[in-house]
Amino acid sequence: MTAPPVSPTHWPAQPTQLRCAIVGTGSVAHLHARAVAAHPRAALVAVTNRHRPKAEAFAAEWGQPAVYDDHQSLLAAENPDVVLICTPPDAHRRQTLDSFAAGAHVVVEKPPAGSLDQLDDMMAAAQAADRELAVVFQQRAGTAVTHVRRLLQSGALGRPLLAQCLTHWYRDAAYFAVPWRGRWASEGGGTTLGHGIHQLDLLAFLLGDWAEVRGQLWRLARQTETEDCSTATIRFANGVVATALSSAVSPRQTSSIRLDTEKATVTLDHLYGHGHDDWRITPAPEVPAAEADQWAFPEPEERSGHAPLLRDVFDALLAGQPLPASASHPARSFELVAAIYASAAAGGAPIAPADLSHHPTHRQSFASPVTDLRP
């Protein structure tokens, strides 16, 4: 159910400092707290966790913000400007809607919701409350990806033609032995949603909207309901044809993107974050050296990560400006992942955005049949 419209007329004037609250104090919350501490006009005022001792230990490490038993009491007592949501995805919708109703902007970790319908509710509530919803895809941030995106959008590299998007990660049997992991009902999806979404989001950030997806799900080695590997062919609206693979069974871990354009090949090879040394732009043989020299990465370098992403989000909120490109399009990569699952459920049939917009099953859940190839 979509949240009812909320009148923004009672919200305070543009703040001079952002009062931030963190909901969920697991490992990723430390990255949020560090970004808040690094910003000259942001302060961490409150935290909450369903296990209060964990919240208290987190607060002791990050300047002793107030600790609350749940997000509702935190919102009522503190009236924060920004709520940073670091909980599992099945809790995101309720926490986001409550935060918007309390007048706060929301920054939510990926995956942004438990389903496309839930994310629709969250985006509708943001619009009704005149607040911003930012989803953390931290690999969009940093000077390297900003530079490559600018080259692609300007046409400096010519028309993009082909792409590969590879997530070779490794998660052992013990990782999946945690009761909620590898289950459609509790985790929402397998390695495509939990791991591959990072590189898929980065690919879509570089290439724009997708037009068609054909996907398959595979169970190769792990004891799960969900997939431990997926493969997909993606056609983007600009004509680029891409192949994507997401794996949780690859001992030598890498995260890779390759883009072949008319004038160059752009490659990125890293694991969980990237800087200039992880990128390479190789000109086609006929491109003059003087032209290729203009593609050099700028200085100074800033690596990808939560810090630059959240800094840019905070700066936009303080200025009353739209969110930066690094935090825009909260649904695009989530819909791309949903399309891979929906295609797999349809035996690999193509899924277009129009098919997904009113899909009878995969707007509520990503549960799909998985081809089991284990011996």
C-alpha cells in the first residue's frame, strides 16, 4: 500500500547542519558514521538497533549519540534531518515510510527494498512528503567513474557497442549456513541481488536505461534455495549489448566491467572498490595519440566508497538541490535485477521494462526456479 500524501508545509527551513540518525548498527553502519563524522555540516545525533547492547556499543565508538530501542521512538524524540537506514531489506519500507512521515530525508542501503512494489511505495512517499530518497550504490562515486561516464556521454569515445559485467565473488558453505541466507523469503534473492547488483548498477550508471533482459539462474555448488550463479544478456536502450555473470562460487574474486566503443575499450577490474589504477582506457589503433591523451584521468584522485557518495548527498540536501547523479535513479538497477529473475522464471524469455511494470509475480517477490547442476 502506498503511503498517504504528507503535507510538507510543516517541515523546518533549509537546515544549516544535518542532524543524522542511523537505523541498524551492523558493519555497514560504521561506513555511514564515518561519512557523517567527516562532513563539516553533519552530526550523528541518534542510533537504534533491535539489539540495544549493539546500538550502545556503536554509540560509544561514534561520539555517544542518543540510543533508542526502535526507529519510531527515535523519530519522535529527535526529529532528524536525515535517516541512514542500514538494516536488512525486508525492514526498509516501513522504516523509510515512517522517516518521511517524520519529515526526514532517507539514505537507504542496497537492496533498497524487499520488492519492486515496496520500492514504489517508498518513492511515492518521498514525493508526497517532498523529501529525498537516496540508495547507496557506492561504486558510482569517485573521480574515475565520473570521468568515464563523462567521456561516454560526451561522445568522446564514440558510440558504445558491447559490454561485459562480471561479479566473481566467493562465499563458502558456512556463509550460506546462516538461517536467513539463501532463502527467497528472508534474503529476497541470491547472488544476483546480494552481490551482482553492485556491478549491474555501475554498468547501468555508465550506459543508462535497459531495454530487454534474458536471464538464467543456476545452483552449482551451494546448499541454497536461491541461485549461487546467474547469467544474463542485456540490451540497453542505446543499443549496447551486454553479457552479465554473477557468481558466489569463484575462488579468485574479481569485479569487472568491459565496454567496447567505436574508439576505445574501457576496462575496470577491482573487488569491492576502485580507483584510477583499476581502470584502463585502450584506444583503437587508428585513434591519434593526441586524442587519446585527452582521456587521461583527472587529479587529484578520489576512490569510490561511501564517503564521497554521502558527502555529495549531504551537500545537495544542505543546498536544497536535487540529488547528485551518483544517488539518482533509485529503481533502475533494482528493476534490472528483477528482470533477470523474471526472465529466468519464464524460461529465459525476454523481459522488457513494460513487461516488468505490471508483472504478475515479480513485483511482489523475486522467487524463481533455479536450474540445479550440483552432482
